[in-house]
Amino acid sequence: MDFFRSLLKSFYHAFRGILKMIQTERHFRIHLVAILYVTIFAFFYGLDSTQWAILWLTFGIVPALEVVNSSIENAVDIKTKELNPNARLAKDLAAAAVLISAISAVAVAICLFSDKEKLLIALKITFTPPWLIIIAASIFPIIIFIRGGKNDKKTTQTKGRKK
């Protein structure tokens, strides 16, 4: 019974971490929105199962590295009380990992959505009145979601590096 309790507790902490990322990290929310819109487009495009697997692996890597980046930033902030070049470097390197993964995700998308015929069909579907209205209607709530609320981390300055 302790094994299952420990396992459930681990999942609880992991989901709490995801919720905290959604509440406090704007870039994480941007990644989630991108995942949503690309998933909708991929549905219209008609990916096969291997392409979906590649897409979902890509979807996992970028936000996961955003979590690692935030973890490193928070750890550095705990340890460093003043501006420090090594703290800044640690934060910059963690951010670079996210950027590299995001650039790679764009390259994956270019490869997955490169069939011109399927691309035109998917775009035609996307821009038909019912879907266009749904997408247009989702823009304002998505902007509010991305902007976040008062729980968002302060972006003026953190220890180790100005943001």
C-alpha cells in the first residue's frame, strides 16, 4: 500500500508542477497554445500514425525543456542573492536549450507538413466559415490565457540576470 501511496504522491507533485508552470510561466502557456493549434491543423492535414508519433514527441520535448529551464532559473535564484555572471550563464544556457528545441520543432513541422496537396486541403478546411469562426473566436481567450494573471512571475528582474 505504501508503494501505491508513494506513486500517487509522485504524480500529485508532478501535476502540481505542471499547474504551477501554467500559472506562472508565459512561455509555457505559449507552447501549450502552439500545441493546440498545430494539433487542430494536423488533424485537417491527415498525418499518419508515425507522423503523429513524431509530432507528439516534439510536443513533449519543448515544454519539458521549458520546465527544466524554469527549474534551473528557480534553483539559481535560491542560491544567488546578487547578480552573478555564472548564474546568468546558467540561466542563458537553460533558455538556449528551449530555443534549440523550439527551432527543431519548427523544422519537424516543416518536414511533416511538406506535402503541398495535403497542405492546400488542410488550409482550405481551416479557412472555411465554421472553422474560421471557431479559430477567430478562440483568439481573444487564448490571448488572455497567454497573458496570464497576477500569479505570473515578475519579468522585470530575477537574481543572476535581468529578464
